[in-house]
Amino acid sequence: MKKIIGIVGPTGVGKTQLSIELAKKLDGEVINCDSTQVYKGLAIATAKVTEEEMEEIPHHLLSFQELEEDYTVYDFQKDARACIEDILKRGKTPILVGGTGLYLKAVLYDYQFEEQESTVRYNESNEELYERILRLDPQTKIHKNNRRRMERYLSYYDETGKKLNEKEKAKKIYDFCLIGLTTDRETLYERINTRVDKMLKQGLLKEAESLYKRNIRTKAVLTPIGYKELFAYFEGNCSLEESIAKIKQSSRHYAKRQYTWFHHQMDVTWFSVSFKNFEETVEEVYQYITKI
């Protein structure tokens, strides 16, 4: 059976381009793994791959969900696994690509959702809940203002007698390898800033204004970086320059969080990108995949 390929990394590092080049070499099909690109009408701010960029490589789970509808990690898990099974049955290589780590993890591991929400509601204050957690785990990283997470932690403990961090780690359910693209911080931040400028030339302002005038304020619209920052400009709360600066700043912060998440949550083999000669990076990754 073909090995599943996952491509991860921060925003703006070249994941989309790598996925298409690998699909050519591995007879692959690409499965979107970005939580914002599943929605219709969100193209520029989400950096959604264009028809031209696809180069006739089949892509799945792009632009099929309405903006007014909710789409959860659980929904994605079911849909992406169905895509994987279909691609494998046809003898192709599934290539998952995107920056939403939780989506990827939910698909590739035996990730159970019944434990994600607390079934118990506590009457104690945040301080009292936090003190109780500290007695169970003095090194806890849960913040005392994160009530939802504290309740989930205590609910699991009260129901099982075990601490949440003592749960067995989720097991892999597919044969896969994860490829991470990385570069130095200065280069990445410069690429992010340049990409935002490119988005503006492509019509980001018009795209955001259309959503603003339609008065759509769903999770689909408010989650991506780019729309809500420009909404503040449309409402007269800041200048256009300030909105653009905020988009760039938020994108840089998001890239940092992505690095942290993938380094701590998943077993990724990282490759430093050669932006001057991207083919070198493609070949390096391809050789690694064929060897394993």
C-alpha cells in the first residue's frame, strides 16, 4: 500500500508548491488540510491554490462548504479519511497539505472526539478549579482563565481517576511520513510580508469588502487572518495602513504558533527550503520519501 504524505510548516513557506511537485513524481492527489480553505468564497486571504497552480493535479476538500455553515474537526476527519481510502483504492498517493495541525492529527491518528468536551459543569470559581488542578498536577500548563480546558481536565479525572496527561497517546492508523518545510525567521517574516502585499494586489481589499457588505460574521470568515483586520478599517476604527500592518503582524505570530505546535505535537522530518532553487528542495524531499 502507498505511504501517505503529509506536508506541514508555517504559512508562506512553500507547502502548496511542494505538494504539487511531489504529486507529479509520486502519482499523487492532494487533500487540503487547512481549516479555512474548505469554505467557498475565501480565496485570497486563505492563499487558496488556484486552478493554474494545481497543474491538473486532483485536489480534494477545497471550496465545498458554505460560509454560513459550521465545519468541525470531526467533519474533516470523516471527509479526509474517505478521500484517503478512495485515493489509495485507485493506487494513487494521498498528499495532505496545510497548516492546520489539529486537522492533520485527527485524520492520521486514532483521535477520539467524545473526550474533547466536558460533560460536567462545575460550580466552583476559576480560582478554585485551578487550585484543584494544581494539587493534581503542580506543573500544569493550563491557564486559570481557561475554564473550558480546566473543566475538561477535571471531568476526565472525575470519570476515570486518571489525569488527562496520563491518557494513552493516540495511535497511528495509517502508514505515513510527515515532511516539514522551514527557513530562518528573518526570511520567513520577509516572505510573509511580501505575500500580504501580493494579496492586496490580487484583490484582498475587494474580497474582504464583499464579505463585510454581506454582513457575514461566521467562524469561517472571522478565523482567517485578513478579513477581520480589514473589517476594522471598513468600520472606521483604523487606517488602511494600520489594518495591513496588523495582518502582517498576525501572520507572523501565527507562523510562530504553527512551528511550536508541529514541533511538540507531531513527528516531523524538517527540510530547509531553498527559495532560490526550489527544485533542490523538491528533489531532497523526494529522495527522502523514496528511501523510506
